[in-house]
Amino acid sequence: MNVTGQLNELPDDSDALRPFLSRLRHLVQAELDPVHTPQFSDGFLLRFLRARDFEVELALKLFLNYQQWRRVSPEISSCLSPSSVLGLLNNCYHAVLPERDHSGSRVLVYRIGQWVPKDWSAFQVFRVSLMTSELISMEIETQRRGLKAIFDLKGWSFGHAMQINPSLARKISSVLTDSFPLKVRGIHLINEPMFFRPVFAMIRPFLPDKIKQRIHMHGADFCETLTDFFTPSLLPPEYGGEGPSVEEVCQEWTNQLLRSEALLEQIATHPTGDIAVDPGNSVPTETETTPTETETTPTEAETTPTETETTPPVVQLSEG
């Protein structure tokens, strides 16, 4: 195992990680306002170090991009309420599979056909991705192993295509590669229709070679090829596997998001997203934790989409 691999395997409190944390913290303070720079918890900074394999300068760039994105897009980052998109979630649009793949990566599923553009804007669809990204980025194993995403494009329509333009395509590529502390280990497209290709062609030029090499287009005959990348026991039967049905896994993840509503609200309203640090006095107050099954499900009413919202990128992932 190389040095990077050894570092990734170490726990957050390992002495061997201290020099990397100290260096990144020093660079962050140098880049931000030295008078008003808030403190950042070790666990939060380690997300960015792990996402960039402990290359401190690259981790700094990722960290600053994440902070800038939150500042310049408050209309996106300040609303992480699952209740606000409950109709979309209940339509079985999105899931995180309960088991990791053979390499330890989280596996996310997006069912594009379940997104009805006239009911839900790309802005709101983006929120679902951001909620999931914030939650799984708190998992140390996911920080180490990254994620893989399956996009089921069955039902892709002209209405979906109309929400993607060159400007948005550029934003998507930017977020994919350098604005969120998650490693993208694979992107798998299934059931992609021919008229999806022009949209993908707009996005592809903005993607780095590393991401391009991790995109796999399986078409309608995906059952045979998808299992070349994922074991059948992991995948739902609808995707050629032997695991729980796609409806089951979608409902399970919807419930997890709802149980995490209070936590997500904390992240959304925090000035830096580092909820282990008190935003009032910038002093670390608690250990960062991953949402648990004991969190309370909220009862906040679902909100209605508005016409004034600005269309954002649809995915929130990072190259690694």
C-alpha cells in the first residue's frame, strides 16, 4: 500500500495526520480574512484532504471552492430540507443502496424518468443530490472509498433536455470536478436514449480526462454489462441484481433523509458547513457524526416549487 493509501486508512485522531491538518489549516487561514477566519474542526478538514489524497494544496483549492460555492449560491446551499422535495422523493427518484460495492464505494441511483419537469425544477432536483452528498461526505469510509452513481435515463424527455443549456453544462462540470469533497469513482448511464447524446456532448468537453474515463454508457441492454462493475447481490432486480427492489431502496433512503432533516438544516444555516464548530464563537463544540437511525423524522410540510428559482447544476460530486 502506498503512502496515500496508508494515510487514508488512519483514524481521524492519528498523530500521522497532524502535519497535513496543520498545513491545511495554516493555508486556509492565510487565504481567508486573518481577523475573522473561523476555526475548522479536524474532521471537516479531513474530508478535503481525503478527497484529494492528502495533497494539501489540492485540498485547499477544493476547500476554498466549496466555501465560495456556498457563499455565492445561498439560494441553493441554504435550503437542504427533504420535506421541501418530498413529492419527488416519494416518486422513487433517488436512492443510496444499503450495501457498498466490492471496493467500499457508496452506490447512488438516480431515476431521471421519475422527475417530472413541470412539477419539479432542476433547482429542486439538485437539492436532493446536495442533501445526499452532505450526509455521505460525513462517513469516513465514503471519504476513503468514494462513490459511484447509476443514472437511469429511462423516460428522459424533451422537457428534461430543455432545462440543460451550455451555461448549466459548464456549472455541472465545475461542480463534478472541483467543488465538493467526494471522490467520483464511476458514473454509469443506463437506458440513455439517442436524444440524450446532445446534452451529454455539451457537458463532456468541460470534464477532465479522469472523469471521462470513469463514465460508462450501458444503453438498454445494461443488465449484462452493469454486473461487470457491481455484484448482483448489491443491485436491485430492476437492474439485473438480487438485492432489494428499487422502490424499497428509494423509500429507505427517503426515510433516512427525513430522519436527518434537523442535521441538514444545521449544515444549511451554518456559515461554513462545519457543524462541529459553533458559528457564534468559532470554537469547536462537538465531534462530527454521521446521521443515525435514531434521529427524529420531521413533520415539516412539503413546499411548492416557484417560478423564480434559478436553475443550478444537477449533481454535486468531486473528482478523486
